[in-house]
Amino acid sequence: MKIFLTTLIIAGSLILNSTTINAQCITAIQLDGVDDYLWTPFSNYTFANYTIEMWINSADYLANEMYVSIRQNKEVILGGWAVDGSFTNSTAGLMPLQANSGPGSVLSPGSWHHVALVYNGSERIYYIDGIMVATIPTTGSLVTNSAYAYGLTIGANWTGGGQYTNTAFEDVRIWETARTQTEINANVVSNLTGNEPGLLAYYRFDDGVGSTTVTDLTGNGNDLTLMNVNPATAWVPGIFSTNVQTTDVIDNCGPLTWIDGTTYTSNNNSAQYTFTGGAVGGCDSIVSLDLTVNTPVDTTTSTNMSVITSNETSLGTQYQWIDCNNNNTQISGEIGQTFTATTTGSYAVIVSGTNGCSDTSECVQINTISLNESSFESEFTISPNPTSGELSISTLNYSGELSIEVRDLTGKLIFNSLENLDQNSTVSIDLSEFANGVYIVNVSDQSKSHSVRIIKK
């Protein structure tokens, strides 16, 4: 996208701030005044009103030159061929045939000026650099004539055979509507989308060095062809030739290697990178970095038998356990810091911090849950479930060392005991001081483990 200069409209005057132009930043075409011109067949439009806008820059603004000639179904001609150097319009069917903008519209050589001509059905109005300089009462209406079959010519008369101009052109717009002064000034330094109502042709001259055409951005297909124009030298910097500046805003979890090849480990809002010629018209694209480096989450885990625990303990951290053997499907309800596997498999946890950083741990293979787990489960009972507070773990045929853990659903360990039990013995656990809810009781020996969800109410 072409980036336009800052514009102020003060008391009707159009004032453009200066800018530094990249020598290879191209958005205009300079015609030589000898035999150069631009041409397209144009379409047989049937417009009744019109507006012609353009930015031009000439070393002399000589008389007897033509700028825009439409001679296709209708005839509208705009040029600078008056003796005093002002503009004249000739439109077939309108009276007076010639409408002169007057000596007050003579342009300063060697500088860019915006020119607009409007016909609104009753008068022709000239605007120079945003200021109305002439209003010519007009009668009649535009005529349609099949003999008008030459197309649209810029920089010469409609035949392309004379009245050449040594003028640079940029941002030419042709409308089938009468634009108001407010509409013209509101958009004079802004890009159009190309699909504005009534816009017949729109040339922004962004095609660049080497191109033999100027694209019509309306999609109407009225692309201009460079006639007798050297595409290697005619493309020049225009009034809107300016480098495109953008900001790359990044929140990153940990160090970042940016487009400049540098790895940034801390916040940075001063780095810049230039894509030379990376914008339209060969302008440079300058990217500024606005980087915030956040602390990454800890994705390591610890494993004890069939229990996997995330080592990230920061307040507010969220956990979601997944089944690595099932396309990383999230395991419903497993959102605590600790996960107890009930079947052999491979598991991981998605860890999300409060600073927006999120990452997934390595998958952990659990093989300690064996086929004889069901017999291990039958060697003791956990009751009552639900419980009001008191919980008993009673052995049946089991004897030996037994590890007992109770965790809440966040994975927080609230009870831990290592018991050496005989057959038909009981261990009591008091959960009275803890809130009502669901808890996980895990019992294990050196080779087997079993987990039970109990409800305290």
C-alpha cells in the first residue's frame, strides 16, 4: 500500500509536509514532451457528469499541452494549452465548448500540484491544490458519438500524435460523478479501494521500473500502455514516494530470533529491519520491533509409579493432561497438577501460565500398571465412599509396605503416609478439616498402584 504524506487543510489550502525520498522509491511516470504518452482503449461509458483528478509536476507547464483526453463514446479533454498557462476543458455537447480556469490557476513549475475538474450538470469547476479557482456556468449535455473511438490518452492529444507534455503524472482518477470539494480534499492524499461508486479508472502508478503498463485499480480493465516511453527510465519518484513503516508487535514466551537474525532474550522496542525495495513502487519496507519476552512455563514432570506431576508450581497455572497415544486428546476432568494413570499408556500435560505462555510437556510412558493390578485392588478396601471425614483403608490378603497419598483435584498433596501393614489391618485418614469435594486416594507398593476417587460431603 502506498503511504501518503501527512496532510493539513488550512483555510482551503492544501499543505504537504516534506519527506526524504528513497532514490529507488518509484510511484510516478515522467513523460519527455517529445513523443511519450499513455493510452488505453477505454470503455464506452455513458456518464452525464464527471470528475477528473490528477497529481502533476512539470518543469515549465507550457501552453498547448494536453493532460487527459477521453475520446471513447464521449469526448472530454483537459489540458494546459491556454496562452496564460492555465487549464482549458473541452467537452463535446457542453456550452461554452472551451472552459478556461483563468490566470489565477497557473501552476508553479518544478513542483507537484493537484488538479481537479468537475462537471455537475450546470457548471464546470476547477480546483487547484484543494482550492476552487474557477466556476464556469455551463449548458447542454455530453453527447454520445460512435465516431469517438480512440480511447483514453494521458500526456498527448487523443490521437497520440501531438501536444505532448514533459510532465510527471501520479494518482490519476476518472469518475462518472461530480465530486464535491469536500470529497476531493478528504481523499486527495488517501488511497482509494478502487470500488468506490462512480470510479471509472484509478491509476496509482505503483507498477514500478520496467513495467510497460499502469494498472487500473478499479478492476474495470482500463490499464494504460506506455507509448514511446522507456520503461527503464520513465518511472520516477512521485509525491507519494515514501518508505512504508510498520511495527511488529510480539509477545513471546522466552527468547525470539527475529527477521534480522538476532536472538532477543529481553524486551526490545528499538530494533529495526529494512526490506530494501519491499514495498510498492520499489519503496523500502521498514519494520520496527516491539517485543515483550515472557517467562516460559516449566514443562518438566516428575513420575512416581503411575503418578505424573507437573513441576510448574506458579500461582494461577492451569493444567490439562492429554493422551499421547490417542492423538493428544484431552483427558476429561484431568486438570490438576498431578495425574494418576489408571491404564498403561503415554501421557503429557499442557501447562498454561498467567502471562499467556503455554507449552506441552514431553510424553511420559507409564508401564507400572500391570495385569495383576486387579488382584492388587482386591487386597484392600477404601471406605466409606462418600465420607463425611473419616476414611479407612483396610487390608485383606495384603501385607507389607504400602504408600498412601491423598490429593485434591488441583494435584495438591494433602495427606502422605508410608505404612507397614499386616493382613486384616486398618489405617484411618481424617479429612474433616478439608473442604467438601472430590479427592484422589492413591495406594501403591514398589511395583503396583491403584487410585480411587472419593467424595467428601
